[in-house]
Amino acid sequence: MRDFKLGVQLQPERTELDPLRDAWRELDRAGVDSIWVPDHFLPVSPGDPNGPNFECWSLLAAMAVDTSRAAFGALVSCVSYRNPDLLADMARTVSLLSGGRLVLGLGAGWCEREYVEYGYPFESPAVRLREFEDALVRIRARLPRLNPAAPGLRTLIGGGGEKVTLRLVAEHADLWNAFGPADDYRRKNKLLDEWCERVGRDPSTIERSAFVDVSEVDRIEEFLAAGAEHVIVGLAAPYDLSFLDRLG
């Protein structure tokens, strides 16, 4: 298997805080390149929809001081859930807590139940994408105005929408993350290159990451062949890290 960056996303649902924190500490000690948590207010994977769940940015602040090596972030933070200028300030603060290791992962949002439960309007996909673009502009404008600033804070955009999201990646992101299958990832990876050409961006300046479930780790090579440089493995509780041995 060729060289690549390895990340792990820990699902912070149907678990307790101690095993979750133990898992990200162990991943950091093991030398993974990145550690992530999703931004959900409620469990979204199959199982008890009202089971235990923990809020993303509170966890990221704890991860900033619990770890010392790995990059980390939200995969991805929904811009609908927080004022964009506030989100920039939160990211700046967590980045400084970590010594500059935070990656600001951003997305347009999709889970209607969460919007309803927390009192946010759930708009159409077109409206959410327009709001996403507005949020990206506001975040980029706010970050350099914060004092003290967080130098080197990178932005990741998650999603594979071909007409809007990939354009926004080309215009705003340092990293791009998307799902499989691998053939679909390959096609969208090429489309991102085309968007970069249209907006005048060097495509090599955008790091390409792919999300795979832990059950798919034996297929990582397919995503590497499709253009991924960074593979992020999704892991639910209880956090069995034995798959790391299979990857060397």
C-alpha cells in the first residue's frame, strides 16, 4: 500500500466521555495523522435515536488539550448551527489551545431532525448552499480580524456536490473530504481539478481526503488509486483500534 495520511473519526454517540477521550489519546499516541468528530446534536447512525451524544465543539476544545501531535477537527461543522463570525472565533480559540493543529471542517448541513429539535429553519438544499457560501466568506473575513490570530488555520470542506460544493472547495478550501464508492470519488476528484482550473487555483494546493467506514479499511487502496491522499476511517463506540495493526 502506498504512503498516505491516516485519520480516524470517532462517533461521539451512544458512549460515555471517558472511553471517547481514551480513544483520542490512544490515537494520538499511536501516531495517526488526524482525529475527527462529527457535528451532530443527536445520534444519526442506526440505533437508539435518543441515546447519549456529545456536542462537537466542546469535544474539540477538550481534544486540543488532551492530544499533542495529531491534526484534529470537525468532519464537518454545520454552518447553520452557529453564527459564522462566532464559529471563526471558536475555531481560532481551539486552534490556539492546540498549538495550531485544528483543521476547520465546514459543511452546509443535512440532518433535518437536528434543525427542528434545536429550532433552526431547515431550508431547501439550494438555500442551504447559498448560506454556506455566505458563511465561508464571513469566516474568511473574520479570522484575520481576531486578536490574537490563529496563524496557519486550514479549512476543510466536506461534500461532493458537482455544481456548487466543488466550486466552493476550489475557491475556499485547503482540504476536501468526500465519501465513496471509489469510482465516484475518482470522478469527483477530477471535477474538482476542473473547478480549480476555472477559478484559477492550483489543484495541488488542495489536500484530498476520503471517508471510509472501519468495515472498509481493506479497500483503502481503491481510494488511494482514485486520488485520495488522506483516508479518514469512521469508528463508532466501543472504539476498537485493532484495525490500526492491519494498516501497519
